[in-house]
Amino acid sequence: MLAHASHSRTGSPPPAAVIDGIFRALSDPTRRDVVARLSAKPASVSELAAPYKMAMPSFLEHLKVLEASGLVSSEKKGRVRTYQLASERLKVAEDWLSRQRRLWEQRLDQLDAYLLKLNKDGVT
């Protein structure tokens, strides 16, 4: 997560590997659901796993992917591991999507202006 913080200060986008990891983590419906649930409050592994009909090792793999992407962090107290959302990583995805949206809006505006000019010039 420190790598992301330094990119925020410089204004430069994070490396492609960071973005790839975030979108890979969010590509799975189970992981997206876990992120949504953690946005409300931190939860233990057993609380997070309860709604899913899958073996615990499979569910733990989902948590590993989320943690590796930096979207969640965990803390172990005694025998209980609790996960919480690392919302600054969601901001990385939001910023990337915003840059893409601006780029495509600009391109569509240019196309619109070109088509209006063609129409005005009677070239249609």
C-alpha cells in the first residue's frame, strides 16, 4: 500500500500491476460481495464465510486474493482473524475508471464535432 501512497502524492497513476491486481480481485462475484460486506464493518473469517456454500480453503483463497490486491487487510487476535476494507485501494480503481471515462468522453466529443461539421458541409 505504500507504493500507492507515493503515487498519490506525485499524481502519477499506479503501476499497471497494481490496477491489474485490483480488477482481478474484483472480477469474482464472491470477492465483490465480500468487499461490499466489509464496506459496512470489519468481520471475522467465519462471519465472512458463513453465507457461502464452499469449503473453507476455497473461501480463504478469495480472502488471499483480496489481501494481495490491497483491497482488504487483516489482523489476528488470538484465534480470530478479522478483515477490514482498505478503501484507499478502491479509490485507485475509481481513479483509473475516471481517467478512462474522460478519455472516451473526449474522443466521443471530437467524433460528434466532426460528424456535425460533415453534416453542416453537406457531406453525409
